[in-house]
Amino acid sequence: ASSTLLLLLLLLLGTAAATRAPLPPLIAALTEAASRGASSFTIPRGDYHFGDTLIDIHSLVNFSVVAPGVTFWFSRGGGLRLFDCWNLRWSGSHPSAPFVIDYDPPLYAQGRVTRVGDLTSSGKVEAVFDSGFPMPSQREEVFSK
């Protein structure tokens, strides 16, 4: 249950400016298998790049997706969302061949805190961010307080 919650949280990251496109062929094949009554679908090992496409999958019930050594790559705004799914298992075959969702570029910033003010009065933190990571948006709620 906790791994399912973690997966859902990861899947919903970065959905603000997504492209709503037809289902990619791989995902269309998966949903077609489910609609034909198959109980499982295997995704061949490899990297799958979806860019900023937001993939919505609906109504997978009593279904298993086996994805050993598979990585779904998204950019900001893209992701995988599951709706009205029950008893759905989505997994790799082994810890050495997991199913992974990742983002390029990453959806986080990495850097070094250089100064911390009195958090009770000013709430200010200064930091230097490493190159190659996106800068945090000043519009995010955490920066407006």
C-alpha cells in the first residue's frame, strides 16, 4: 500500500503544463490488452521517452503490468496518471530490474545553503544552486510566505 501511494505521488509530479496528446503506441497497446480481457501486459525492457505528454490511463481492474528494467522518461509537465483503477499491480520483475519513472531535466534544484536568517522573523534562506538543475520558481507557495 505504501509503495502504491509513493508511485502515485511520483506519477503526479509536474502535471501543470502538460501536452494532452493521443496515447503513445505502447500505452495504447496496454489499454487495448486490458479491454480485450487480458490480465497482464509486459513492457519490454528499455527507456521510453514521453516528453511533456501527460498520459492518463483509465479503468484498469484486476490487471498487472510487468515492466522489468523499464524507465519512463518525462519532462516538466509530463507524467502518468491512473484513474478508476482497482487491484492494479505495476512492477519490475526484480530489485535489479525495477520499473522507474524519471524526469529530464530533474524537477528539483540542487545546491548549497549559504545563509539562514532568523526563520521565526524573516524566514529567509539564501542558497547557491548548481548548474544543470532548474532554478526553483519564485511563484511556488513556499517562496511567497
